Amino acid sequence: MQTSIRANDLDIAYEVTGSGPPLVLLHGASTSGRATYAGQIAALAESFRMFMPDARGHGATRWDVAGGFRAGWLVDDLEAFVDALDLRTFHLMGYSMGAMTALGLAVRAPDRLRTLVVAGITTARDPRARVAARLLDPDRIARDDPTWAAEMTRTIDATQGGGSWLRLLPAIAADVASQPLLTPLELRSITAPTLVIAGDRDPLSPVGQVWELSRQVRDGRLLVAPDSGHDVLGRRAALVNQALRDFYRSTESVARARTGPEMDAATSPGVDTV
């Protein structure tokens, strides 16, 4: 079951499932929270109440990409989303595009995060921008991956309008190439315990850059999953899930200390359990 909430002049669609402290899950480009975290949802449902918003232009969060697409807007959307749900502090996890959004909020509002998990991301421009331009090229997708093209037609165009994914993906790639980079000083301001996850063969996130990211945040940890690329969450789900369990267990007392006064997620406005 999906619902929506008004935030930052958008009707942000989201799913909620699980029981426990709030965990916000941010998906990657062209997909959804349910698809991105298909290998993690069941493993986390007994420990967390998971909120999975659709980014603007994705799923049922309508946005005309003719108006532009900026990573900074996604951070604004996320901040407005958690404010609308009255989640003063929460756990946050992001993958790829969602990981960049998560890092942006962690820099902007470090005290709001109990923990942070980011996967499939670095803060360097190259090779991320170059590889993203190739991977998100609609002509290449239509030629080399018609199954993905059909899936985006079904999941994006159905709610955003015909041909939307053909415009959305190049806009995202262009933003990756031009978005401001987070500086080492900004990354150092992230105070929440942080787990960085990467596949050892991810062309978007070379291991050396991922290692550097994990060292630049104050309390960083790193998981490099063998024999996996950018699809690390799905391809190495068992390994990732064990790492997540270990991470949340080892940081439980710190996360509890970072919990501020907030409305319980179960009684937050606009929340439905699925």
C-alpha cells in the first residue's frame, strides 16, 4: 500500500512497512524503494519502521523534468518529507542517487541522523559522471537493455506521462556531471555512525574512492562486497544484510543517545502500515 504527503510543494508518494525506530530508505535513479531494497526489506522489517519515498519524477511523485533536476532539490525534498512526518531524528539509508541525497542531508542536518548507510556512491566526479552518462543514455538502454526500457515505461511513464523516462535519465546524468561536490570539511561534519557499502567491481564507485569516503566521515565503516558491481544490494544481499545487522547492533547505544524528542512513528500523520 502506498500513500502520499505534501512536502516542498510536491505530493511525495511513499511506502511504510516494519516496526521499530524510523529508517528512511532512498532509492537510486530510475527505480523505487521497493525495488532497490528488495533484498533488505524483509531482513529489516522486524527492527525498523521503514519509510520509502519516491523521488521527484519517480514512481508516483509527479514532477515534470522540463523544470530541471538537481541533487540539491532532492535534499530539500527529503528534509521537507521527514519534517512533514514529524521525524525529528531517524536512521537514513541511500543507494546511488539516494546515497548522494542522504549525504547531502547528513551534511546539512547532522544532528537529525541516528545512523547513516550509503551504498554505490563516491563524492568524486570522475568516473561517476562519465559512467552515469553512458549508463543513463536512453538510446543505449533501448538498444542494449530493452527489458529495462520496458520496465521504466511501465513504472515511470505510467505515472509521469509518456516518454518521461527518456527525459528524466539524461537530466539526472547532466546533474551528476555538474552538481557541487561535497568537500572533505563538509564530510567531516557528518557525526552519525556511517556504513559505506560498495561492490568491488562497481564502475561508478571505485574502491579507492569509496575507502576515502569512509575515512572522511567522523565515524565511518566500510564494506566492500566481492564479485559485485553497482547492484551490490541485490547481488550480495546476504552479505549486506549481515553487515547491516552488525552495524546497527554495534551502534545501538550511540544511535539511542542521538535520539531527540519526537512523535512516535506509529502515530505520525499520514502514516499507513503495509
